[in-house]
Amino acid sequence: MMMIVGGAIAGLLFGLGLLISGLAHPDKVQAFLDLSGNWDPSLAFVMGGAIMVGLLPFTLAKKGKIKPISGATLQLPKRTDIDKKLLIGSGLFGVGWGLVGYCPGPVLVSFGAGIGMAWWFLPAMIVGILIQRQFFK
């Protein structure tokens, strides 16, 4: 029960952070990605802040010095190689993020808040995930 409540609180805080920071608004994301046009650097501060908050806990967790308070087993990635699937996937992610201004977390928040074209993008994203799972089975 504690994991469900903790997960719900973390999800709520994450969603509120996305809304407040502007990451749930595709126009703001696209302005951040448009370096040659009307560039909006404000999201760089949001990302930098997130990196600073997560750097110490992830470093300590990777070294096995801290454990999740829920008692769950922490599963961090072990692979460090760069393969074709990683390059293709990250390329598709970047193109989609740049064209539409959404990535998975913010599109869920935008969908719930009725922002932008999330009502169209979320189903398309789910179809893409299902196709990918079938393709790499």
C-alpha cells in the first residue's frame, strides 16, 4: 500500500512540475528546441535542476550506498554499449519530440489537462509502442 501511495504522490508532484515548468506545453518545448529562431532557454534551467536533484541519489544508488525506502529492488541499467536499436530509437524520439513538442511523461500530463494536441498524440504514441514491441519480439 505504501508503494501505491508513494507512487501516486511522486506522480502527482512530477505532473505538477511538468505543468509549472512548461514541459507539458508543446509550444514552449518547440521554442526551446528552436536554436536558430525564437529560442526560449528556460527549459534548460528545468532540466539542469532535475539533473542536480537526481545526480547524488543516483550516484549513491549505483554504488549500493542507498536503497529505496519502499524496500523494492532498485534496477538500474547495466548496459553501456551503443547499438543500432538505441540509435534508431533515440533518433525517432528526438524527431518526434522536435516535431510535436511531446515526450511520454508530458503527453500524459497534457492529455489529462486537455493541453494542445495530446488527445491525438497519445493514441498514436501507444500504437507506435505496440508496433515496436511486435517488431522487436
